[in-house]
Amino acid sequence: MRAANVLHLGIKELRGLLRDPMLLVLIVYAFTAAIYTASKAMPETLNRAPIAIVDEDRSAVSTRIAGAFYPPYFLAPALISQQEMDSRMNAGLDTFALDIPPNFQRDLLAGRAPALQLNIDATRMSQAFTGGGYVQSIVSGEISEFLAGHRSEAVLPVTLDLRARFNPELNKGWFGAISDVITSITMLSIVLTGAALIREREHGTIEHLLVMPVTAFEIMVSKVWSMGLIVLAASAFCLVFVVEGLLAVPVNGSLLLFLAGAALDIFAMTCLGIFLATIAGSMPQFGLLLMMVLMPLQLLSGGVTPRESMPDIIQFIMLAAPNTHFVMLAQAVLFRGAGFDVVWPQLAAMFLIGAALFVFSLNHFRNFLR
Amino acid sequence: MSGSPVARLENVGLSYGRTRALDAVTLDIPAGCMVGLIGPDGVGKSSLLSLIAGARAIQQGRIEVLGGDMARAAHRHGVYPRIAYMPQGLGRNLYPTLSVFDNIDFFGRLFGHGRQERERRIAELLDDTGLAPFAERPAGKLSGGMKQKLGLCCALIHDPDLLILDEPTTGVDPLARRQFWQLIERIRLSREGMSVIVATAYMEEAARFDWLVAMDGGRILACGPPAELLRRTGTTDLDAAFIALLPAAKRDGYRKVVIPPRPAGGGEETAIEAEHLSMRFGDFTAVDDVSFRIARGEIFGFLGSNGCGKTTTMKMLTGLLEASGGRARLFGRDIDPRDLTIRRRVGYMSQGFSLYSELTVRQNLELHARLFGLPAETIPARVGETAGQFELAGHMDALPGALPLGIRQRLSLAVATIHAPDILILDEPTSGVDPVARDGFWRILADLSRRQGVTIFVSTHFMNEAERCDRISLMHAGKVLVSDTPAAIVASRSADTLEAAFVGYLEDATAAQAVTVSAPAAPPSRDETPRARSRLFDVRRMFAYTRRETLELVRDPIRATLATIGSLILMFVIGYGINMDVENLSFAILDHDDTAISRDYGLQLSGSRFFTERPPLTGYADMDRRMESGEISLALEIPPGFGRDLARGRTVAIGAWIDGAMPARAETVRGYVEGMHMTWLAQKAREIYGKDAAQGDFRFEVRYRYNPDVRSLDAMAPAVIPMLLLMIPSMLAVLSVVREKELGSIVNFYVTPVTRLEFLIGKQIPYVAVAMLNFLLLAAFAVVVFAVPFTGSFATLAAAAFLYVIVATAMGLVLSTFLNSQIAAIFGTALVTMIPAAQYSGLIDPVSSLQGFGAFIGHIYPTTYFVTIARGTFSKALGFAELSGAFVPLLIAIPVLIGLGAAFLRKQAR
């Protein structure tokens, strides 16, 4: 391998990228506007959950309960009739519908333990779980306060001090921003190397390289370093100016450590891009392959839903994806402020996966060039 | 020549950015005859033809064709059926995966011929052109000459009054060229009054035309019949006449090419040697037992019909292809693709332009100099020297794409010689280059060969170039027919010219295959032409595109398979992967108390299926470390004296720390812990206070509706279907249009009567069908494999799916009007479908809970409404009556998107 060849071929790739303004615009969009919008759109914990109340009691306590739901956790409750309840839930207008039966207050004061009915749209899994708990505790609180003075309580004096570490308000946008950055990194690394390689073949330039004294290894390394550099620079920019700056997400840990992880992830992803390009016969095939690789990487790496809840077999398979380790590393470093002593296993895993992908892709690339 | 001109141009100008392609062109083109456009490369011939054909929008001036103003869309629409346009480049407007028959059939449909009519015409055209035996062969697998004939068939299917051919014989071998012109002649005989306008680089062809237009620098130099041009310039052949017409400044540099004889005895060393070289692709033998020996410093010409194996042989010599039989040696050394030292001694120029169009001329030269390992300090000098030698000095900072073909070819040659190789292998280096530039090119070759002793192995279709070689080989169908000096070959056939000798050899060789150029058939009866269907929307034209697209999908089974099976795999992975049931959360306890009651508190958690207990924490530092590494998501701290204080009725607080790095999970953990805490309290209260405490103030009945088991899969599967049905169909639709733009066949849309709506909807239909098939598979998969209960009306879901996939493909079509490269199309589609579908459409968080711009997108994004319908019909037992509200946005989106697509799509190039 001649370092000079790798350097010059890489510079050629960078110059080529500069000549495609539409692609540059898309890169900038992917790392700025897309991240910002997605992060801002993400509800904070339970945000603006739609709730409706069927108040058949119309008493002081039922009014009190209705008044206890307000933004930002809930939308102001819609006061509806029992008939409306079903149709509204069917149409997906409400996630929760609380039915306060007639004579609720009277029965409550009389100690007859009346029943409240809470309907939850369980197709909305994310709100169904957390929101259900919130509704119960808000209603209980209101009723206890209402009852305070009326009766004495027999409860244990144990309180639970719950605190969330690293993200005290459980702001989803923080995490969402990082997971979107990771998605953009993955997408861009694969597209830039893979699609560029197919274009070289469609335009016949790859053939030209092959009559020159350069090896497949040099060609591949030059593509990996140059495109990787672009993605790395874009992610560093994005993290400092968009995530920390515009979105004001506090980053606890070392940015350098995160970028080291990002570099390893990008290395593995660019190799994957080259591999995909070697097996795709044309751009449309590459586009479909891209989708088939991107979606599982995005959804199953632990960036969208927790890994713990996935079936064991998927957890196991996804350990082979560099993304999974990168998500773990990003969480540990950026939010928990972990250092190298904590995340070295992830770095090592990404390095090994990247190296394996590199060797594998290089072999395919050599055959592809024949 | 009839009276009124077929085309009349007044003061026409055209610019590409800062480059002026045409400048104040005023010209009347006579009707009913053969008009030739001659001139060097990059003088605006192609631009002029595309303007006349209506393929390009008029920027300046006025153009009348067939008696109407081409700036008016209504006139253009009316005359498209009367004009046939064959753009430059070998088969650029053909569809490579479609067969010969399908290609012609597609054009027939575009012009609205009925089935019988089409079949009759296609049979006639195929017979006339000798393509009949190849009707089922994919167009991409034809040789250059056959592609040109096919292009002509496609252009002639609709009986045009005006035939526009842009360099139809470039890169075509002499025999095929001769047949091509015979064909045109016969067609003209059978269709009286047809006007033909041809751009050509072959002066001997131009000499046979009725009327010529000589162009240079975007301007007309002269026009008139060939004889008149010769008389006016006082020359005997058109080459000379054209040079005489050039402005003095350009003419001065011109000298005739003189190649000095090879120095005797100097070149006995063998530079290139091939022995029984063969190449087989499957059962097709491209090169069959070819042997030759080329001495150092020799110029060796390689001639042959299109597709005869010249390029394959050259590729084997460069090591690009490994020979399947025989051996090849350069300077006595066997060719080894892994041997980099031999590559330094060879310069190769491939048939098409294969340099980096994104680098400037200088950057291309420097890059190659560096890759060939020239010492860094000598590079600037060498680049300067080469630039001077190839007269590139004035273009050093230009991008190759902006340069005329002739200069681009000079650049390719400059790149191939920058490392001063001993051998040059040049594959049709002058194809498409004008005579003046070609002569310049050969002067350089002569210099390299005679003065620097470079061995040159060159292939060409030009006979005057072949005559300049020291020796030539004639190749046909993978075999070398004859190999000798040009003079000896002419003598051996006792022919007048090399071309005649060459055609003689080829005809002998092909006689066995009996490609008889049939005598002109009786002028076909073409009176019943369903002429000029210029309706604004024609179902037949639309279906022409549908059929074409479908054929392409059928011919590319990998794409269709990926689209269907791929989405099933994705559904499987995502359905199992996205799981909201959080289980096996790891926690650890820091128990300062360590009494029976404190341990009991811990047991409450570890006993549940949601939590897995890890070894107890030893202190705060341990807690920090283990939370940082993500080993535990929850840490509990039970204070000292917990049991004692509890017994005394003092308020005690238990500390709980949740890992907030992943809020969704933290939220769930919080819910579980709070619930567990309450249960524990109630239990303890019962133990301590007895039955009194068991009774609460009120009861809370929670009903999980639609999904009583709260199964994640039941909630997710119906929502994943919309996501997959958006991304894959829109990706396919985008690429179907952008691909035509990038590969050039979009020009068929520019110059045929197809309207924008016909084009878009025609392309959309097959992808809608693929997507519906996808939908059925996905729905079946959800019910059968995932066992998701389907409770509502399937007809409603299917109807909604139908509307939704129309929307999805229409979104792709709208995107395709903005994007020009396939890379940008793939990246752009992934960006605008994946994120909104996964995050703003209610898949995980309901749309009503979103905020900011994301909420806005969620409200207008079609996926939102299809998610509602899918969940409604799958889980909520709903039918059309209840869900009609969600249909409205889909119904609105279809005309809006298709309208946008049609509005932004350009019917002419700019």
C-alpha cells in the first residue's frame, strides 16, 4: 500500500462530493434541520396526552378531578357524554377516557368505595403504560385531598423519593437528538461510499483506476477515510452546534471519546456501504438494500426502544451491528459521563466488527473489480 | 425541394450557464430532402437539433417547425407525432433491459397505434433493418451498429414527416454504416416528402446529402448543396472545404497529417504479443483464438464490426479481464493483473470517457501523475508539458463535462500518456471526434511513435485513420480475418479503397449468417394511420409507460423480489424488535439497614418478572460506576434504621435512582417502581393494621381497550405496515423517473406526444400494483405469523391501502421532479420518508402529543391517517362508517400530489 495513493484518491473523492450541491444540501439538512425538528417534536415524557372525561356525577369532587388534568402532561380534558366515548376512542381522538359514575361523591363520602372507570387505548403502547399510572395517581391525589379532614387515614409513613439521574426531567428530546444523529451517521456513511461506488461503475471510472498501479485495498481505504471524514466532521459539528447549542442538551461526558466511538462506527458503516454496492447490480437495487439494512439498524440498535425488551435472539443478532455498541457508548458517554474505563468494551467491539467488515468487504470488492 | 421550409430559425440563441452554445442562428431548412449538419464537436449541432425536435426549451429567438411556433405548447403537442428524434449516443434513448421488440412496441404505443397495426409495422421495420432474428434480445446486449438501427426503428414507427438524427453512425462499423444509409434511402423512397436532418462527423457521408449546414462556434458558417460549398471554397473534398470555411485564426493551426516511415531495423523487439488468446462469457465466445505480435514503436490498428471483440481483446491486454485461454505478454512478461509494475508501462484509454467529470482538467492530470508515482517535484513540470503537447493549456481549470468531445478525448489521451508509458492501448479514441480534432490527435500519435518509440495499439472505425497505421488487423465475430499493412490488404482484395476491401472481408464473413439486406419491399400501405392523437389524456399512451415499467420490473427480478420479500423480512424484524413491554430491568439495592423488613422490600422487586436483581451495591461510588456503565437501570437506597423508624411510625424515605439516559425506559421503570411501592405499602398496612386498611376510598377499574392483553405486537404490527408501504414504493417510484433522467431515456418523454399526467400515472401504476401485492403479503403475515387478531372490516383496510399506496408512489414522483442524480434520490427519499413515518405519524407517540414543526408534519403526513385506519380495522373492530374521516385526507392528497408532480415535471430539457 502506498500512503500517497490513498491520500490522493481520497482527496479526489472529497473534490467529487463538493461538485454535487444537492447532496451537500441533503447532508447539511440531515445533520441540522432534521435533528432539530425531530428533537423538538418529541414529547417530553407524557406530553399533551389526550384525555376525555365523562362526568355523570357533576359534583365538587368530579369537577376537581377534571380540573387536575392540564398541559403539559395532558391536553385540557374534553368533557363528553358516555355515547361519545366509544366513537372518540375509535377515531383515535383520546388515549384515555375517565368515566366518573353518577353519585360518585355521595358514595365516596359514605365510604362505599365507588368505582371509577379508566379506558385506555392500548394500541398506543407508549402512552398507555406511563399515562395510566399518572392518571391514577392524579385522581388518587385529588380524592385524598378532597377527603382530607373528612376521615383519618391509616397508612405507612414510607415515601419513595424517585429521581432520574443523567436526565432529571426525562426529556425525550435529549435522547432522541442523539439517536437521530446516530441514524444520520449510519445512513450517510452507507450512502456516500456505496452509491458513489456504483456511480463510478456506471460511469466507467472505476475501470480506469484499475489500469493504474493502484490496488483494490488502496481504493477502498481512500473511500473509507475520505467519506468517513466528512461524516465525522458533520457529526462533530452537529453535536456541538445543534445538539449542545441550539437544542441545549447538556452533554456530561467527553466529546472526544464520543467522536472516537463515532469514528469506529463510521469506519464499520462505510465498509458496509462498499459491501452493499458490490452486491447491488444497479442503483434501484442499492436503494432497496439500503432500506432493508437501515431500518433494522435504526430500530433495533436500542436507539428507539430499549434493547432489554427485545427477544433474546434479536438482542443477540444485533450485537453484530456496530450501531448497537455505538448507542450504548453514546448513552454512557454523553449522558452518564462515563470515561474510557467504562466504555472500552464497546470501543473494542466496534473495532472488531469494523475490522471484520473491512476484510469481508475488501474481498468482495476485489471480486467485484474483476 | 419544395417551397416552404420544414424548419425556420430566427436569431436563435442558447446558453448553458456561461457557455454560449448557439448564437444568433438564423436558418431556413428546406423541406423534403436530406439536410446535413457538419462541424467540429461542441459547435452547437446537437443543441440545434434538440431545439428543432422540441426536446429543449427555447431561450432566445423564434423557431418554426412544420409551420408553427415551437414555443407554443399546443403546437408542440400537435406536431410531436409528426417528428421523430434520435438523440446522440449509442442507443441512449433505448431501454437496455427491454427486448428489441418491446422497445419498438413501446414507441408504437406512445403514438397510439392499435395492436395489429403495431405488429405489422414492427415486423416490417425489423425485416428492413435485418434485426428480425434478434427481436427477443435485450437492447443492452446489442452491438453499437444494431443499437443505432433499433433507434431508427423506434423513430420510424409513427411515419414522421421530419426525421432528426443526431450523429446516427458514430461508432458504427463501415458495413453497418453502409446498411444504415441504404435503409434511410429506402424509407425516403417509400415516404415521399419526408425531411431528414442529420448531424454527422463523417464528411464522406455528408457529401451524399442534398443540402449542408456548416457550423462553428455556435454560428452558421455556410449552407447550401455540397457541390456549391465545394465550388465556393475551390476545394475538391468536403474535409478541405470545411477547413477552408473556418475563420482564419482556426485554420492557421491546421496541417495535414504526415506520418514518417518507421526507422528501419529499429523495432525488432516485441512489445505486445498474443498467442491463441480467447475469452468466453458463459457459452458466448467473445474472442476466439486471436494471435498477433506488435513490435516496439509500431502503430498497430484494430478494425472490425461492432461487438466483434476488439474491446475485450484490449481489456485482456491491460489486465482488466483475465483471458479464458491462451496467453498475452507485454515486453516478454506474462500479464498478471496483480503485477503493478507492468501497469506503469502501459497507458490505456477506454472507449467511453472515463475520467472524473467532477475534477478539473488540471486535477485529473495531477491525480493520474501522482497515482503513477511520478516524483512529486517533477509533477508540475510534467503536467505543464503534457498540457502544452495536447493543447490543453487554455482549459486547465475547466470541468471535463463542459468541454467538447474532441477536447475531452485529448484529455483522455493526455492522461494515458502522462507517465510516459512504453505502450499505449487506445480503444476507439477518435469516435465522435470531428475531422480537424482527429488529425490533431494523429499528429500526436505519430510523434509519440516515431520520436519516442512508443508502441501504439489503436482501434478505429475511420478508414483514413486505418491507412495511417503501420499494420492493421481486421476482426469479426471474435476472430482475426486478416492482418497486414493497409496497402497489402487493399491489394489482396484488388479493391480501390481500404473501406471497400474491409467491407468485402466482412461480407464474406457474414455471408454464412445471411443477413440479406432485402430489396425495398413494396412501399408499405400506410394510409390508415391513426394520425395525430393529440388528445390531452390518452389511456393508450399512459399504458405504454405502464407496460414498459412492468417489463423492466419483470426483467429485473432481484428488484421485485427485494421489494416484496424484503418488506416481509423487515416486518418480521421490526415487529419483534419494537417492543414496549419492558422486562428484565436490572436493579441493585444499597441496603444500609439490612433488616428483615428492608430485605422484604427488595424481594418485592426481585420477585417480579419486570426486574432482575444484581449483586447489592457496596456504596455510592459503586452505584455511580454501575449506573454509568449502564449495568443497572435502577438503584434503590434503603436508609439506616429503616426497620426501626418504620416500627416507631416515623416517616422514612426510600431513595430510588433511575437511569434517565433513555427516557422511554426510565418512564416505564418509574411506573413499575411506584406501583410496586404502593402494593408493598398496602400489603404491609394489612399486616400491621389488619382488615381496616384493606378497604380503599374508591376503586379504580382500568380497561385496556382494543388490546386487552396489552401485547406489543398487536399494537405495533398494524402501524408498521403503513411505514413499509410508504418507504419501499416511494423509493421505487423516485428511482423509476430519476433513472431515466440520469441515463438519458427521458428524452422520449420530451419528444413524443405523451403528456405529463400520462407519463406520471403510467409509471405509477405498476408500482401501485407491486405495493398492493406487498400490502396483502404484509397483512397476511401479521395475521398468520404474528397472530395479530383482525377484528374490523378488511374491505375498508384494503380500500385505504389502495389509496395510501397511490399517495406513497405519488410522493415519490413529486420528489423525482426535483432530484437529478440517483444518489441524491436514494438519500433524499430515505430522509423524507423514514423519519416522518417512524416519528411523526403516531407509530410510537400519538400525533396529538407532538409539538412544533413535527406536529405540523404529523398532521399533514398521509401515514398518520393510514395508521389510524390500520389500527382501527385491526384492533378496534371498525369499518368504513367509523373511519371515513381518515379517508378524506388520503383522497385529498392524491390529486394534490399528482398535480404537484405534473406541475413541476418538465416536458422539455433546459
